[in-house]
Amino acid sequence: MKTIIYMVRHGESPYNEGNERTRGLTPKGKIDIEKVTKLLIGEGIDMIISSPYTRAILSVEGLAKHLKLDIKAFEDLRERHFASYNIENAELMSSIRESFNDFDYTLPGGESNADCQKRAISVLKPLLKENSGKKIAIGTHGLVMTLMMNHFDSAFGLEFLNQLKKPDIYKMQFEDLELEEVTRMWND
């Protein structure tokens, strides 16, 4: 029985230092998310889950309201924690590159790709097992989405992450826990 996961990367979000969990969407992000909602309304989605971060929830909220579904937030779908201190963009980008060369690499006080992937997959695998044949939308982040997809197919790595848009949508078709097909649905 085919199970479909719609990975919905959040829309454009203003970067405010120290506001990682609660930052919302920019005006452009809000307009784009209206398009995401319209794109997914007819897909027959049965369930909506999300990262607990505001920008991810906001990116699936319109869909949830339209379909009269609740959004269940999972802490383990949160964005990867990079370091115990504020890092500059150049250091962040360098760290992300290195973490795809060595999945156990991390900055002081941070989380590795391996750890982030493990916690996100601890949500996704049971969802797939318990909701066989259903269609599930997930409000997520670029890196976490890439790591979840990478778990099933190593072709989803740094190059994939670097070409993602905000927002972005990938439809993943599973047979049990085997990924059979991935289709990009966002074309803006």
C-alpha cells in the first residue's frame, strides 16, 4: 500500500538573531504559502504534522484550516541546532558543508547531521508504519527535510540542500518503508 509524504519546506522567514523558534514568515513567504495551500488542497491529504517552529507551522496552517485538520507538532522535527554560540553565516555554511562530508561533525555545543537525522527519522518511520496508505504533509526545514530524505536515498545531500527554495515541496511515495519515487511539486 502506497503512503505519500509531502515535505513542505517553510516559506521565506525574516532572520532575527535569537528568535529561531518563533520567527514567522515575510510578506513574500505568506504569499508563497497561499500558493502552497492551493497546490496541496486537492491531494487528498489525511494528516498534517510539523516542526514546532512557527515558520514551519505557518507553512501548513492554511492547508490544515482548509482541510479541517489539526497540525500535530513534533519536537524531534525541529531545525538542527548548529552550535552553543551565535555563528556568522560564513561559519554556518562551512559547518553545513563539513557535516555532509562527516555526518558526525559538529561545532561546540551543536548537533551533528547524524543526530539530527536520527531524531527526525524517529518521527517519520513510525508515521509511515502506522499510517500505511495515507497521505501526510510535513511542515519542515531545508536541512531536516534533506536529512530525512537522505536516510532513504543518499542522493539527497548537500547539492540537493543547496538548490532548495523557500518554500519547496517534495512528494515522496513509499511502499512500506521503501522510498519508491520523489517528485518536486513546487515550481516557482
